[in-house]
Amino acid sequence: MTLLCLSDIHGEVAGLDELLAGPAKVDLVIVAGDITHLGGREQAQAVLAPILASSTRLLAVGGNMDRESARDYLGELGVDLHGRGLVIDQVGFMGLGGGTPSPFGTPWELGDAEAAAFLDAGFAQVEKAPFKVLVSHPPPRGTDLDKSHAHLHVGSGAVRKFLDAGHADLCICGHIHEAAGEQRVGSAWCVNLGPYKNGHYALVRIEGGRANVERRTR
């Protein structure tokens, strides 16, 4: 299974058509939040249109910068992974949207207790899958993947606890643009994709119970 993974699009879809039409055969597109930049349904529709037109299967979570109508659109499409889990070809996918509490008052922020409940709900639906993928907008707290420009750890404590408990094999995340990278957390290989709006994305190939991650810049 090959995944095209994007995060932090923020309404800027330049080059997405070319990626979808590229030589890599993509089975599933993963969008890990911030589809829009403080946008609603119309901006979400515009961003996701190239993916939907490609007929490639899509799974997504909203981010802290996606307004409620944008998130509702994901639900209407049947692609919203937030608080849900589903198994595709023996790979379990579960999701967490939103951001962590901040002084900026962005449209969708979740405390650790609320985030943990959504994580547990998704996990319950994929627990028996032999390989599990968490798609989370916020990265795990206290890692190289959640350091802000001020060198503060601003990720999700709930995500960190979830991964430390061994509930995922791969974590795809974003949110903290400046902290793009990869790191093992618990049993999971975690990837902060970096912002697609600046050209960052990844191809992930899952085969034989292992994931090969290739981060790229267009």
C-alpha cells in the first residue's frame, strides 16, 4: 500500500495535480489537518477537489485552522478520520484532528482529556489490525517533532501517551511547521510532514508489517 501524505495545506494546492498524476501509484491520500487557513466549506472543497477528481481514496482529519463547516464537509464526504478507525487491507487507520490549547484562540483546539477520548474511540475500531497508523494533526508532546520556534514543546500530551502505550506502528502528523522530521516514539515511527504549503509531503509504503517513509519537497 502506498500513501501520499500531506499536512498543513492552508488552502494552497499548487502542484497537487502533478503529484497525483505522477509516476508513483498511490492507493490512498492522507491529509493530516489544516486543509484551509481559517476557511470553511468552500475552501475545503477547492483544496480537496483535485484529490476527489483523481478517484484516489482519501482519509483526512481537520486541523486547528479548519472551521466547523470545513470539518462538516469531510464528514459528508465520508473521509473524516477524527475519532474513528477503519481497516483497509489489514492496515488500521485512526485519526485525531484539532490542535492543542494555545494563546491564539484558533478555531479548533482540544485539551488532553478530550483528545484522549477521541484517540481511544478510534483505536477500539482497529485494535486487531496487524499494522496501525495514527493520523494526528498535533504531534506528540516532548519530542523533536513539536518544538516551536521558541524551542517550546507544544504538541499533544494525549498523543504522546497514546504512542508510548504502543497503540500505533506509524504516526503521521503536522501542525508545527518548523519541526518537520522523523522520530520513534513508543512503538511508532512518527513523521511530522512539514507544511504542504511550503512544498513538503511524503510517500509512505506499507508492506510486510513495515513502513518506508520518503519525505519529499516539490
